[in-house]
Amino acid sequence: MASVQKVQSYLAYWFQLGKPVVFQHSQTQCLPSPIFHGSQLSVAFHHCWQTILQNSADSFLRGTDESIADLLSDEWDIVDCARCVMPLPMLVHGVKSSPCPCGDLDSWPNSEVPQPRAGVCSSQQLDDIRQRLGDRLPDRRHQSPELSV
Ligand SMILES: [Zn+2]
């Protein structure tokens, strides 16, 4: 079973790539910013998480078929995508693995940029990642030393 922490971490990874949670019924979405406060999840993230919990059967990470309620059930676990090292849902008993949410991101996977991480990205680092995903031309001017590859 995917624990609350695992599902939160899963969402935090994908939020870092700009992928929102969509509330299907109301056609609204949530993408907290910032995602982290230091090494902790931010107030904005927890606010978004509360909204998700209130509508968990109706909340989907954009581009996925499993609701957040599904992920929090015994049926699903969170594993690493073989294609892009990002976390993705997988049925605990069964052969179906969900398509990775990376499927509709043309610019992902991209080995040229730092991988999103759990709980250690500053908002500046996230901006850098987003910028480089959106604009694939290398721009080393704003690169901080710990992001060097
Ligand atoms: Zn993937």
C-alpha cells in the first residue's frame, strides 16, 4: 500500500515538473508554489493536499488514470519509472503498470537537467529546472555550483 508520505512525495516530484493535480468534476487544478519549505513540504503543498483529500476520488495527477484515492488504497504502490527514474503508481497485485506521467512531457526524460528530488530543492533550483525543461538551450549563467553535472 502506498503510504501518505509516499503519495505526497510522488506528487512533490511531479509538481516540480509543473504537472498539476486535476479535480475532474470541477475542472480545477492545484499546483502548489513553493512546493518545499527548506527540507519540508510547504504550507502551500499541505493546503493543496487537504483539498486533494477532500476530493481524493476525483483528484488525478494530470495524464494519469488513477485517482489519489486509488493510490492511497491497498491496491497501489509507488515505484520508480524505468524510463525516467521518476516515481509512478503500480498495482500491487497484477501486471498492469500505469503509464508513467512522463508520457505526455515531450521534454522529459532529459538527462541534461538535474533530476527532481524529494524535499531538498530550493525554489530557485526548481525555477532553474522548469526554465531548462521549457527552454532546452543550455543556459549556464544562473547555474549554481551544486547543480553542475
Ligand atoms: Zn517516466
